[in-house]
Amino acid sequence: MEMEQHPARNTCPMRSVGCSYDTLEAARGASVAQRVVTVQSGPLIRTEGSHVTIWCNVTGYKEGLEQDFEWSMYLPSLPDREIRIVSTAQSNYAYAVYAQRVNSKEIYVERLSRDSAMLHITKVQAKDQGLFECYTPNTDGRYLGSYSARTNLTVIADSLTVSAPAQTLSKVEGDALQLTCEVSRTTMQHTHLSVGWYLKAPDDASAPPQELLTLSKDFVLRSGGPYRQRMAAGDLRLDKTSATSHRLTIHKLQPVDQGLLYCQAAEWIQDADGSWFAMTRKQSDKTPLRIQPTDRDFSIQVSTERRSFTAGEPLELRCTIEAQNVPERFFSVSWVFSSSPVAVVDPSAVPLLGSDYVAREAAGLMTVRKESPNVHLLKLQHLRPNDTGKYICRVTEREKTPTGDFIDRSKRSRNVQITVQPLKSNMTVSLSSNSSEVLEGNVMQLTCLVQSTTDPLSVVWQWTDKQGNEPAQKLASLDRDGTVLHSDAYGERSGYGEIRVERSRADTFLLSIYNVLPEDEGQYSCAATEWFQNGTEPELSWEKIGEKSDTKTVTVKTVESSFMVSASSRTPSVTYGESFDLLCLVKPRHNPRVPASVTWRFMPAGTEASGEGEFKELVTFTREGTLQWGEQLLGLGTRTTVDRSHSNTNFRLSVTRAGRHEAGKYQCTAVLWRKNYDNSWSRVANRTSNLLGISVLQPDSKLRVQKNNQSLVNLEDSRVRINCSVTSQTSPDSRHAVLWYVRRAAAGSEADELLLRIERSGALEYGTYADEERLRRRVQAERLSPRLYALTLNRAESGDSGTYYCLVEEWLSDPEGAWYRLSRDSSGFTEVLVRRPEARLQVEETESNVTVAESGSIRLGCSIPSQSSRDSRFSVSWYVERDEDEELLPTEEERERDCVFSIGHDAIFGNGNCSPGEEAGPNSRLQFERTASDQYSLTIQGARPTDGGRYYCHVEEWLLNPRNAWYRLATNNSGFITVNVLQQESTVKSVVCSNDTLFYFVFFYPFPIFGILLIALLLVRFKSRNNSKSQEGKNGAPLLWIKEPHLSYSPTCLDPPALSLHPGSVD
């Protein structure tokens, strides 16, 4: 864990123990209080994700000084390493592991007083488990007492679950209700649960929930204030039906029980100080409960601010229905004036007007609406004297009985007497404008203020030229009933809304001319007439009370004379990844009512030379103020930003992380528009700026590859490694594609073959050479470091010899995210020579002469004192050159040799470099032995005269190449062994051995006969000994005892059987 280094505190060295330093006051015996730091007792066990608080207090310090608090912690795995968390004195106190959480206020310190603070961890994590220390820096100038205290925090998993079946309940007042809540937890700590039911009002989200019934952590049942009496009466119960189930029962439901019911559970644990702490709280899903009340009575009340009015003033009457559950019931409301129906509002809030009030409501002088479920409004504008009378409100409720019939119950309010007094005219008229000089395209607004009147008014607007030479032209008029009439001369512009006449207030009339034209300059007048209505329907008459007028002169200023556009840039040339800004300046500051549309256009670099050069629109600030992107979108829209000033004079195009697609010519065009009365637009002026050329260049390449030439000599089946080192690169974000080439030595060609290619993404692609030479399984490419690459040839072959080098391509990502190749560089050449092992085969070349008798054994040895490799295998063959051939063939090459025996390197007889004339088998005279790895022998049994000659062994040394194929590395011959076989003359021995009948007669039949004679001799001797026992005892002379003679013979024909007596045969 990396810790930040902070300056050493000017505090007591031992933070966990008390410190005392002698001072002058202590020497004089002054009484000084000792500092004591206390922290919340531990261990504190909290659930993961909960809000944890730990308080810390300090006493015994010098009065009047505010104390600071520093919090640290120690992990159980590193109990001696401090991890700083937060401090009230230092903003950068936290170590990196807690800095982000402290900066985001997930961890903070709340100061409770000058000497007390509380650490808050709003969302504790499992890694926060450990020993927490509160430290208070010294503020007294001396050290006496303790300056820190510690407590242990244990963080466990939050295993509390709370659930209730999702349902919507509809009950009738007086019914019973049962709801079940499942609460469980799986913690190993000793914790208690509290379970409660709450009711929340459905129509007031800000209102706090109402507690119904709660089973506390101490198994104490308590109810909310309004429900105590019902719980005492047994109408409210909470039963624990199982280890996890809690059932709420409500008898005799009341309308106040309607709302959203939910279950809330909390898991409690007892801290070391004996207090209980709620580690976590959770709620179940809310269950909507609707209750139909049984009380159907209601009352009505009509209210108004006052009852005496003057003609022309408005009247508002409100009818309020007082009843239970009004939104769920069906009420219709009727307004009556002097026994005449005014309006009826049905339960769906649709009004039905009386015949005498239809025209009045259509004129906007009457409003009937439902303000809320239990409040209905009747509003009369411009009261008349004949509106004097009595007003009442009648309410009818329609209810469906259990039989399906409908019953109507009606009630009426008390009479409300309204008095309306007529008026006399004291009218005054004043005309004003928003400006005496209006810019072309802006809005001209004339305000006609008519005061001191309450009766209906009619207003006429007129225009004439500045000098007043032309007759006045009528623009529009506003009748007393609010009808606007436009003159024929201005009817078309008025029809498109360019000239508007309205009455914004009772005494204010407005004439608005939008998109002012130069010809609108002149004098404007407002003439107002006050009217009063006499009589009652159907005979009504209007009487003119008074008439007055006022005039105003307005000048119109044009805008197109000084309109101009220019473009500029501070960075005409940038490299990939840099930013540039283009500024379009539109002068002068024109009126927004005559808007300008500004367009940035762009011609990509290189298109003009190819004949395809054409400016395309990038982005347009439309006259409506919106932004419209064109076909040519720079930076895919993510790196291009546009903005304009509040005055609509500066339009800036900014391109960040520019790429090759942003290079080219830029141009700014501006069009000044005027909106016509028919909502069409006309161009007032068009301006084009100067051209701006922007060049976006690739960065200069700094790629360098190490170019040292070297030579490597390796044996077959060894590993060959060739390194490719990048000594420098353009950017830390550069990526490399590495191509390995080989120039084969055996081919004798200067052409370089691609062995493999490592893409910048790490993908490996083999070249055709790797496929031809079957190198896929043996070649290995590695990236040893960001700038070091290696090529490894496993189990190298001689055909792998050649010149190897790497070609490195440097790739960079342009701002569009496309990769481009910036440069290429090749390494030095590595000459690789793969050779076979040096031939070191040697065969014993000592020559000798051997003379054996006929039928004897001839042993031929073959010794290999030196071999090329310890993995070598040998093919051994014996040849013989006959003696009689020496005189006929004078040269060694012409002598005929016969193959005697051969064994291949695969240990198969006859699989050597020759085929022996004598076949192997059980009757073969040849016996082959390999006494050691380098010792071979061949024995010829039963030598014959024809076996004589010059013998030698021919040895071939074989090795296994990397492709698991055997090849012959070397051959060698041993020295000659000259063998002479002596012929034997005929003797008794040879004659006996050559005749089977004579052999058995001489060597076999005498033995049975000799045995019979021996048995007879023993029997005779036994009898004689019994007869002469007395004589033997007299003279003591022993009798002659003859043991069985030892007979030895050989079953072969080499020696005749011999009968011999060995010592001890005769006792």
C-alpha cells in the first residue's frame, strides 16, 4: 500500500499513551489539568453499506481554544501501519486509499462542539474493518495526558431480508384485514430484530408514514399514537407465527386506514457501552389498501369574498361539498340564479349551461369548473346591473343500492344575495410605444391604456404618415365583446399574425406589429369608446358612455447597409491530435428580429487539385437559433464544437484532436433574413468571408531500430533466438507491427521471404515461407517488453540457415480512431548457420590373425571408441573377403566381399547396409552380442574350412533430425581379422562320434551292465559280513568296503566317456 508522506506533527511522540513534559509551571507546583481523549467504545459491529458514526471527545485542555481532530485506522493485516483518513485541520490529510471518498464527502467529520466531533462513513465498506484512532493535536504548549484513543470497527455482510406478498386490497369499512411479512437474517453475530407495520398516505408523498404496530428488539409491542386505543380494544394485533413470519391483523377497518401498507424491519446489535444500534433497516413492497366508507351523508356551503359589486367587476362563487371520500362518490352540482338555472356540472366535471348563459360563456364572460373533488366554481366577468339577485348551489349524489337500483339524494345551500351598481364614465386614454425608433425586423408594440372605466370598451387603431398629409388608414378594431376586426388594407398581414390586436388587461389594449417594415413608419392613434348595456334579454341595448383617443409617432431604421462577415484563425497549421479554432465575425450587431444564419463550409485538402473540389456545409446556425449539421461532419461530431456569443456577432468553430480529415479550406457565409407576414422568409443580404487554409500534418517520426549485425552458429535440434530492439519511438502510445524476414542461404537468392508478421494488435500471421518450410510449429514470436521483440526457432534444422532481420512499422491512432502507419525501419542482419554435429566416428582398426580348428568358434569383435553424439545409433555389418579371391583380384576395390551379418540402427537383424547369405534361425551358427553401447561381437560356431578369410565390420552412424527422420552422419570400417580354419584328420574319436550305433555301444551300454554287477557284489558282501561278525570282534580288522565309483562322461562327441575313481572312492 502506497502511503503519502506528511510532515511530522509537533505533538507527543507516543500517540496511544499519555505524555508529560516538565515545564516552568509544573516546577513551581502549579495545578494543570491533564488532557483526556475518549472515543466511542468498541468493538463496533456494523453491516456493509450502512452509515457508521464514531464520536470523539477531548477534555483537560486550555480553555478558549478550539480542538482539531485527526482520524486514522490500522488494518488487521498491518497493525503497525497507520492509514490517515480525515482531519478537521488539514484538507489533504487523507492517504490515497481514502482521498477520493473524503473528497466526495462519503467520509467526513462533523464537529459537535469545540471539543467534540463525530466521524461519519456514509457507506461503510468491508475494507474499512480495523482499528480506528482519534488523535487531537496539542494546543497547550506542553504535553500532559493522553492525545488519542482507539476503537475497533468490524464490518459484516448485510443479510437482512424483508418481503411481503405484492397485492392490492379493497375493503369495506368494518371488514377485517390480515397481512404477513417475512423477515430473516443469516448473520453469525448476536443481533435482535424489530418488525413494524406502517401506513403512508397515497395522495401526499411528503407526509411522514404513520406507525401502526411495532414489535421492538426487546419483544415489546407498541402502537402509533392514533392506534393505541384500537390495540387496547383488540382490534389491532401483531403475531409472530413462525421464526420468520409476522402477521398483522386489523379488525373493524376504518376509512383512515386507507393508504399504502408496508412492513419495516431493523437489525439491532448491542455496542460495548450497552446501547443498541440499528445496523440496517429495510422495507417490504407497499400494499395499496382502499376502504369504502359506510357514512354517506354530506353538507354544502357557498362562499364569496363580498356581496356588493360595481358593474364591470368579476364575481366568484364557490360551492364546497363536505363529506367522506368525495373522490370515490358521484356528485352533480347545479347553480341557480333567482330560480333560473345557470349551469349543471355532472360527476365527470362536464358543465351544461342554461340557455341564458350560453352566449355569455362563449364570450369568455362566464366560467364554470370543478377546482377540486369537493370545490366547484362559478365566475361571472363584467357584472351587469341585472346580475343582482339570489344565487344558490344544489348538490345531488347518485348511489347504487345492493339491488342494483340508483338512489339520488339532493341538498341545496343557503341563498347568497348579490348586488350590482351601475357606473358613469370617467375614462382617460394614453398611448405609448416600446421604442420611438424601431429597428427593421423588430417588433413594434403600442400600448393603449384606458383608465377609470369598468364598462365594456371598443378600441379603434389607425395609421397615417409622419407629416399627416395622407388620410388616416384603419388598422384594426376591437369590439366591446372582444371581437377583433382588421381593415382590408392590412387584412393579409393580420391573417398571418404579423399585426395583432389584443386586450392584455381590463384597461390595457395592445397593437403589435411583428417584422416591422420600412413602410410601417408613421403616426399611430388609439380611439377608445365606453359602452353600457341596458335592459334584459331578449331585449338588450348598448349605450355609448364616452370616447377618447391619443397618438404616437414611430420611426423605422433599416439594417442591411452595414452588414459584413470576416473569418480568422490563429493556428493555420497543426499536427495530429492538436486543436484549432476558427472565428467568424458578423458586423454590425443586428436586431435578432432580423436574424442572420451563419454557415461554416469546408473543402477537404487535395480535392481541389483533383477537380472534385467543392465546398460542403459543416454546420449552420439557423435563423431560428438552432444548430444544423451538414453532410461533411468533422471528427464524427464528437470532436467538433461550435458556439456563438450572446450578441450573435461571433461564431466559433473548434476542432479538438484534429486529424487528416480536418485539413482543407474553411469559409464562413452569413445570410440576413426577414420574415414576411405570410411566414415566408426573404433574404435581405448575403455575405461570404475570406478563405482559411488549415493544414493537419503527421508528427515527425522518431522510430529507430537497433542495426547491429551479428552471426549465430547453432547445432541442429537446438534453439535459435534473434532479438529486435526498438531504441526510440515517436509517442508513448505508438504500436508496432513487426515483420520477420529470412534470406535462405541454400536458395542462393537475394529475395527475402516473409517468415511471419506480428500485427500491432498482437495478431500473428505466418508468411508463405513458414508454410513451405513447415515452421509453424517451431517458430515462436515474443514481445519481451514494449520495445523488445524476439524470434525463436525451436529444434533448428540445417535448412533454417540464412540471414534474418526484422522490419518494424510504427503505427499511431489518429483522432478518428483510425490507425495509420507513420514510418518503417529495419534492424541489422543476423547470419544464422545451423549445422549438423561434427562427424567423430572411429572404429577400432587393429588388425589380427586368428587360427581355429575345424568345428571351433570364431569370435569377431567390433569396438567404437568415439562417436559424434551421445544420441547416435549404429548400423553394424560384418564382411569377409575370401582367401582364394586375392590372387584373382589384385586391387582392394575389385575384391569380392560377402556379407556375413548385419543389424540396422533400428536394432533389426538384416536391416543394415547388406543382406547376409545365411538366414537367421534356431539352426544358425551366428551368435550376435552387444556387451556395451560401443562394443559389438559376432561369434561363428562350428567353424568350417570355408569360413576362412579376412573379416572386418562396417559401422554407419545414424542421428534423428528435428523432423524425426533418421539420417546417416558417418561411416567407418574396422581393421581386418584374418581367420584360418585347420582341417582335422580321421581318429578313433572322430570315427566313434561319427557313428551313432558305435557311440551308444561304447559309451552307453556298459553302464547298465556295470550297475548290475555292482549290486550283486554288494549283496554278496552284506551276507558275508553277517557271518563273520564274531571274527571281526576278535581281531578288530575291518572288512573291505567299496563305494560306488564316480562315473563322468560327456554326452558330446568331443571326448570319450571316462571312468575314474576320485580320492575317497575306497574306504
